[in-house]
Amino acid sequence: MDVERHYLIALCLRGKRGIVVGGGPVAARKVQGVVEAGAKVTVVAPVMGERVRRIAEEGDVDLVERS
């Protein structure tokens, strides 16, 4: 029987830099969580979704559009 396994981790991200690759809905959830934890985020994607753009306008997020 296959059992789903998880590796949980807790990090203090306040004031740290982070990167998220991708601009879709999954990336938006990741960006939102990392920003809420106090990190400064760079998002790299060929196309940014609307939700990622809205989060960037409100938080400490840099957007880099490239493939």
C-alpha cells in the first residue's frame, strides 16, 4: 500500500529574499504565503497571472517576465 508522505518545515522568512518560478495559480498561493511570512519575493515566469500581479502591487514582490 502506498502511503502519502510529507516533509514539513518551518522557516523564519521575515526580511529574507525568496524566488518563486511560475506565474499561475499555484505560484500565486506560494507568493502570497511567503509575502505574509515577511519575505521579499522575486517571481520569474514567461507570463504572470492576474493574481500574481495583484499580489505584487500590494506586497514586496518583484516580477521578472522571461522564459
